[in-house]
Amino acid sequence: MGMFASTGLVVKIVLIVLLYFSVVSWGIIFYKLLQVYRANGASKRFLEFFYKAKSFDAIGSQLDRFENSPLAVLFQDGYNELKKLRGKGDEKADPSVISTDLGIDNIARSLRRATTSEITRLEKYLTFLATTGATAPFIGLFGTVWGIMSAFEKIGQSGSASLAVVAPGIAEALIATAIGLVAAIPAVMGYNHFQQKIRVLISEMDSFSTEFLNIVQRNFAGR
């Protein structure tokens, strides 16, 4: 705090900006940890329930138990589309049968929309982490360069280049680079970690969509 108080106005602004980036990044990291942890846990429980359930209707009535699962969202959208298609059938036809071509395509589009929506939700705020990781070191470097320029200006005014005169100014300038790295390193690590976790969830959503369509084709589709 003493070094912060002794820095110039520009370096102070740089440090405040970096502090903002750091605080917000840590908030996002804790939020995404909780979100991804809940999504993984709820998805595992939903898959177990999905394969044990005897019908889509039984699964649909229990979806509230898996509100944090992206797979439950996919099932909900696909199941709703399936019910719409079955409701549009001929009154004389079997209500459990849907048109193979148009019906399966509609359900597939519904699953793709749900997947895209869930990916957007899971990746929300990750852009800020990427931005912090990419820009914070350069913002800190700018503060350091400006601080060193100010330090050399003071040296020129004092007419002395002794270590006692040079060292305090250089130390005050380098704190900006240090804070920039403190903000950037956790942001980069968090971004990479969450990207890997989200890729796993995306793979699970793709696999679930394929399995859902296979079940629909086997049990509901008729030529």
C-alpha cells in the first residue's frame, strides 16, 4: 500500500484497472466452478435415471430433479417436439407413430437448438477470463514503462544516478507488471480448465442427442 501511495497518477489508474480485472476474474472462476460442478453431477445422475426409466413420460415427470443438467434440457426440448409431432398425427392413426422423415428432422433441429443454447450458457463470462489473460500483462507493462519514464525524469531533475535515487522509482514501476501477472495467470488457468470441462459436456450432449434420436426412430417412427 505504501508503494501504491507513492506511485504516480497513471500507474495508480493502471493498478486500479488490474485490481478490477483480478477481482472480477476470481468471481467468475468461483461461479463457473460451481456451475460446471453442478452440471457434471446432475448430468451423471440424469443419465443413470434415463437408462433405468421405462418411458419418456416417466422421465419428463422427473426433470425438476436435474435442473442443472444440460442433458435434461436437451431431453426436455426433444421430448416436447416429439409430443407436438404425435399430437399432429391423423386421428385414425396410431398416436405413438410419427413421420420418419419430417418428424426425425424436427426433433434433431430441436436438439441442436438446445445444444447451442446450453453451450452459450456454459461459456458465458469465459470471454472475460480470456481477455484478462491476454491484456492484463500488457496493461501492467504499460504501467511499468510509464513508471520507469517518471523515475528517469526524476533522476534527470535531481542530477544523481545513485542506487538510492534509482531503486525506489524502478521498484514502484515494476509493481504494475507484477499485478498484471497476478491478474492474468489465474484467468488463463481458469479459462483453459473450463474450456476442457465444457468440451466434455459438449461431447456428452452430442452423444445424448444421437442416442435420443435412435430411441425415437426405434420406438416411435413409422413409415
